[in-house]
Amino acid sequence: MKTRLIRALTLLALATFATLVPAAAESARACPAGAEQTLYDMEMAIRQGTQTDPAAILELAEWAIETCPDRPDAQAIASTLSSAVMGTATDLDTLERYITLTLTAITQNDYAWKTKQKPSVLKQPDGSEQTYFGYNAATTSLLKYAVPYMIRLAEAGRVHPVISGTAYATCPFADHADFRLQEEANLWDRTIKTKYEHPGFGWAGNRLQSLYAACPAHKLELDFYLARLYGQEVERLTRWEHVYLENINFGNGGWIWTNPALPQKTFDDDKQMRAQKAELDAIARPLAEKARPHIDVLLRTPEDQIRIYNDQLGKVRDWDKAVKKLASKAAE
């Protein structure tokens, strides 16, 4: 694929989608009516093991990304195809390119998807027909391939631009839906929760902060995701409990201090505990500063205006208490 196309795809993965709309509309007119079936036949060949050539798979995915940007199901299948070759990458440049292609297809799927658009009905290998749900397929490409492989790439020493803190020109998630963004944020949460010292914690913060700056339609949801990222760590780092521990063998016991950030360590000496607490508080303070503005927004916004499920907004009050308690201690 020519350097020009690769550069354009990279820019699109960084959410410069809007700048490419005129060119995308022009090339979309050349997208053949049977594009989705052609792409789906390739996907089925991969699943059946009759197609194992990464070059052929990638060539078709690139063709669809360039030629059919406004066809949501074509983009969804293209994301599946480019995801399928990620495991074959033998160097960091190639893996980064595959990730970028997948992100491009996912973004184009999101912007092209319309509520009144009927899903494609595609022919199966046995000749039967089945409805294809492209939005779900593209979301799977994001959660099971793009994000995990971005983490692998970063752990190998190459941080992909979308998690580097680079500003996005526009949001990679369309305004009309928040499910995919929510699922990605939840994936980051499952990956880095309790791992504030891991580099992945910073990559998650970079991703969410870049989205926050570029996605005004999703700002309230991102306030929650950022409050959660930092606030739950503050709450955990500062949660000390003073409990009485029985000594079963000798029939006596004593009071000890515990902290969930130190699961295998207890303190029966107050001075020792205070020293450890000071260390954890020092870690928590910059996290609290990052959580504070997002917590404040959430607390003054009616809950029915924030699109978060499972009543998770109740946790915001716990994070607020932890942040305030830490601030009050620092002021003493």
C-alpha cells in the first residue's frame, strides 16, 4: 500500500475523520454493491482455515477502508480482517500499522452507522443467509484486538499515538452512541485497576484525557471514567482499617492496621503505620488532584443526564470523601 494511504489511515486513527470526509464521500461512490459479501467471504475463509495468507487478508481490508468508508458493515468486516492478521506481525512497525488500520475501520464504522439503516443480510458458506450485526463486530475488534495489542506494543517499547497523550483533531467516537466508548473505558478499568504503578495506568489516562478533550458529546461519561480511574485509587490507597486480630494458638490477640493497597502487610505499631501511610498519601495526592475536577462535575450534574449503567454513580461519593479527606489532612 502506498505511503500516501498509510499516512491518511494513521491520521484517521488519530481521529482526523472530519478532514477526510470529502475524499471519503468521493471514494464511497466507487464502493461496489457486493462489497460486504466479498469481505464476509474472506472472513468465513479465515474461520474455516482455507485462507491463511496475511497479505491477501490485509489487502482486502485496506481496499475496503479506502473504498467504502461510509458503509458501516464493510468497515466492521474490514476491522475483523485487519484484527485477524495482528498476531502475524513480526516487528513493531508492522503491528502498529495493523492496529492503525483496525482503529480506522472501527472509527469509520461508528461514523457511518445510522439507526434507520438495516443490517446486511449475508450468505453463509452453506448457502443460507444470516443478518450481520456490524456494530457489535467492530466493537469486538476494538476490545479483543486493538486495545490489547496496543498494550502489547507499548510494553515492547512502542507507544501507539492514540495512547501517547497526542491530541485528537476530532472524536473517534460518533456523537450518536456511547456503548463502544463505555466498553473501552471499562476494559481499561479492568486492565489497570489497582495497578497505579504500572505504565498501563498512564496509557489509560492518556487515552481518556485525549478523548475528553476531543469528544464534547461524551464529556459527562468521560468525567465518570476519569473520576473512576483516579478516584478509586485514592480511595484504596487511603483506606486504613484498625482491626482486632485474635491469636488462636495462644488465646490472645492485638490491634493491627491494614490497607488494601498492601494486602500482605499489617502493622501493629502506630509509628510504623504512620510512616507507611505518609508514603501512600504521597502517591495518592497527584491522583486526587486529577480526580477532583471530574468528581465535582459529576456531583453537580443530575444522574439521569449521565449515561452510565449499573448505578455506578453511587461510587463517586466514596471517591469524593477520600479526596476530601486527603486534602484536609494535607492542610493540617
